[in-house]
Amino acid sequence: TGDFIRTIPRASGLGPEDGTDVGQIASRVLAFTKKQADTGVRITYVDNLRTYNGANACRWEIRFDGVSCPSPGALVYDFYIGIAGENSHESRTLIGTCFGLPPGLHQAQIWVGRTPGYSTSDCYTGWSNQYWTVEAEEVR
């Protein structure tokens, strides 16, 4: 009966760069409302993610209300750098689908931490005034 337009909650911005090595990236948060119990939430996150210097690894995780996805489990993405002095600034896209969230208001949050097996990390989220975005779409 006409064109169908999807409504996809989105948070975005220009910077700031965040040098947090362990913890939540406070500027990367999306509030959204999940409407049905039997659906999942497909999250798309685009940002500049950087691991600095040699033999370091960083793990970015998309969390919901401060905790890991209940099913299929934590939505984690590891980036490793093995060259001393390496300082690559790279735009990355992280996509995952989380099931098991109840209907209602939620927050999708970006967290960073150490990759298991690596004792050091030097992580950077964002760069200069580069554009970032987090989107949530309810899916079956």
C-alpha cells in the first residue's frame, strides 16, 4: 500500500578520540527500544579503531546495558599489532546480532579491553574529528 520505510535508531558524531585501554567508551552509546520478545538486535558500529605499537592487542566489545550479549555470547572484535612503532589509523566496521534481550529500552555501548593472552594494550577509539556511528535494527 505504499513505500515501506524502516526506522533504525542511530547515534553518531565527529570524535572525540578516546585513549581508554580498559572500560566503556563514554561517547559511543545508543539508546533504543526493542519491541518484541522473539527478535534479535543487529548492531552495526563504524569507527576508527587503533592498537598502537608492537606486540599489543585490543578487544572492542558491543555490550547491552553494560553486559555482554546473552546469545550467541559476547560480540567481541580483536585487533593486534606486531610491529614496534606501528601507528595505523584504520576505519573498521563491526557487525553482530544479539538475541535474548527482553523488550523495552536498552543501551548499546562500546567497551574496550585487553585481548586474552596479551598483557599489554594501547588502544584508541576514534581519531581527530572522524565520523563514527552505531545503529540498532530489530530483526527476526
